[in-house]
Amino acid sequence: QELRRQMPVAGEVAYFDHAAVSPLPEPTRQAVIRWVKQAAQQGVLVWDEWAANVERVRELAACMLGAALEEIAFIPNTTSGIHLVAEGFPWREGDNVVTFANEFPSNIYPWLNLKSRGVETRLVPVEGVVADPMQLLEACDDRTRLISVSWVSFCTGWRLDIAELLEQARRRGILVFLDAIQGLGVFPLDVSSLEVDFLAADGHKWLLGPEGAGIFYLRREHLDLLRPLIVGWNSVEHAGQFDRIEWRPRQSAGRYEGGSQNMVGIAALGASLQLLSESGLAADQSLLAERVLEITDHACQRLEKIGATIVSRREGEGRSGIVAFDLPGKNLAVVRRYCMEKKIALSCRNGLLRISPHAYVDEEDVGRLVGALSDA
């Protein structure tokens, strides 16, 4: 309820589309307003304050992931984080990368783009809703350098148990990239204890942040593995000393940030991370996850009563905040458009309707959703 009070959208809209784009919390809105006022009224006079805030937000991100400060970099989107790995990795001709065939396009195209460098991308088919991470391992051989996988499926919402995948990959000497955008912000994730190699997530979904400000993580031991792609004044240890030309890259993930940063976006992301932290999100536990699973289970029960077919699997630890379903006999695009006109936000993905409520969504919102679906 406290989180709901911080979400202006909740006063008017039943919001079930956090897997697409999240509305901003009030503290985040205020952070943007404050930055804009400072930029308009003071400009460079407050630049040092902005730079200090970037490091404060880096600390918040590191705490949320159970990571060290030097393992965190800011990126404009998840795609950029994937490219840091895809294009910076020391591939050799004949190497391969393995991923699921039903991944979000941004977790497929960067790997396919490596074909010109002699790198094969192996797309593992997924039958049904539940992807088996062990199938990824079965597709690997002695030339597999990397497995890339989404923690939570953008379409069906199935949440992978990544612990065993990471352990088995380590035994084979294979690194793992984790696209965490559809889970980070709700479910706890301790990258240190799990020994995640690389991770990226934009802030504009479950992290309740704006578009254009995201998080990249790489395990400290891999710092010199990835060749920095876009380097500039901010990539070196002596950043800010513009008359000193010496290639001494930062001994942190900050070397991948290049030049000027999205100060306003990072300030906004920081406000959202602070709110989520105060709401019970940490690397090792999350009160938010319990509520998200509770409200999605409730929504599934209500949807089934009006004849909806729940396509997402809803048992055990594989559940997430994403639910895909069908309404037999109805034009789903028309249904979605009707709901949007009634100020009920949801998506269509892969021929199904998809809802993705955050922890502040309540039973009254679910009632509005079900009523609109029935009337459409």
C-alpha cells in the first residue's frame, strides 16, 4: 500500500504492463524535476553534485545485486549491455554461442551479427511454455564460449532456475550472460553467490525507472576479458584530465561507460532503486516478489472464471509477474484496444494477451481488468 501511494498512475489507471514500460513513481518524477530545474537555473555549477549522485546510484545498484561497486556500469538499454559482451568478447573463428530460439530479439540479433566473424549462434528450440536450461547445455560443445539467456521469458513469464545452469556451465568452462530485465526489480538476485558472469537490465520495466538508463554487471575477474567498445574521456583512471593522453582504462566496469552520462536518467533510476529498496527488495530477499506472485495468482483465478485460457505455467518457483493468456473467440487486438480506452494497460505478445502487474497493483485493479475483458 505504501508503494501504491508512491505511484501516481494508480489513481487513474489499472496498470498491468510493467513488462513493457513502467509508469514512474512520485519520487522518481521529483528527481527528474529537480534535475531539470538545476540544469536550467545553474547548469555546470551543480555538475559535481550530479557526478557524485551517479556514484550513489551505482552503490544502490550494487547492493541490489549483491555486487561490488567496480562491477557495475550504467548503460542506455539492455541491448547495449548485450553488445558490450557480444562485440567485446575475444571470439575466435569456429567459436559458438548458445541461446533459446524464443528469446527477445535483442538477445538474438547481436549473436547472429557475429556470423561475419566466424562465430556460430545455436538457437535451441523451445516446445511449449517451459524452457529447460539443461537443453542449452546439451547444445554446447568444446567450442562453446558463452550461453546467453533471459532470466524471465518476456512472452510467457517462465522464470528460470539459473543456479544449476550457472554451475553446470562453470564446470564446462562456459560463461553465461543473463538478460535480467523481466525479473530485476521484483525478484531477488545475488550475482556474487550465484557467480553470474555478465548481466544487463534496462530500468524502464520492473525497476520502475525511465527509458534510457540501465545497469550492466560483469564479474570482476572478467574485467580485462571484454575489449571496451566505445571509449572516451570517462573510460580512463584519470577521467577529467583532458590534457593527459594516456590509455590507462579504469579498473572497474566504468571503463565501458565511454563519455558523458545520462545524468537525469541515472538520477531518476536512483530514486526508483531507493524506493524499491525501502519496499523490501534486496539481493537475498524480496517482499515485492511475494506480493507480485500473490496478485498474479489472484488475477489468474479471476481470468479463468470468465473463460480465459492461462497459457503461462503457474506452479512453483517458475512463476513470475508475467501472465500470458487467451480469450477464445475474441479478437485480442480489439480487446486490448478496448481495455486501453478504459485506462487499463496490458499488452499483446505472440498472439496472446499479457499482463504484468507490479506489487502496488491491487484486487480492485484486477476487478477492473476482468470487467473490461468481459465487456470487450
